[in-house]
Amino acid sequence: MISFRLRALAVLACAGSALAPAPWDTPATHRPPAIAVQTAPASVTLDPQSGPAGTLVTIKGASVGNASKVLFSPDLEADFTVADETTVRAFVPVGAKSGPVQVVTPTGTLKSMVPFQVPSE
């Protein structure tokens, strides 16, 4: 709608003269401005993929270095440290059950594709 109004103004301003395309009619100006979008990775990997409470688990995934929480099923917060941009290390908390591990980051929550297995006691 705005570009239509601008074109109408250009035609009115050029009345009586040879019409040339307005500068905003070029294809480059019809493109929306570039927007940087930071996307969260779809999943994380776990090593090891099983163990009892107290097991140290290495969690890898793109952009997990800014994690604010690591959760083991059923939504139990784990003690963790960030090793680097793609690696977090977390201890399996007491009371954890088998299920996906989640890493909470500013861009979203990432889940392990393979559930972490906690042996039944």
C-alpha cells in the first residue's frame, strides 16, 4: 500500500514530462531488509546416553554455550558447566528418570533426540 502511494506521487510529480521508473521501482528496492535471525539447533547429543544419578554427561549441540539450564526428565535441573560454544557438561540429578535431556538457551529449548536412560533402582 505504501509503495502504491509513492508511485502515485511520482506520477503526479512527473506530469507533463517523460516518465522514467522511480528509483524505488528497481528490483533491489523491492526486497525486504535483511534480518539476522538466530535459530536454535533442533537437538543435542549425549555422551554417555545412560547412567545413574551423579553421572557426568557431555552434551553437544550448536550454540549450547549460552545455556541457562539443563533439565533431565521429569524437568529436574542439573548442575552443569559450559565447556565451549558447542559443549555443556551436566551431572544427572538425583530423582532423574529416563527421558530426553533439555538445554534451555535464549533462542529456545533444545532436546536430545535419543532419551537418556536412567537405570531403575
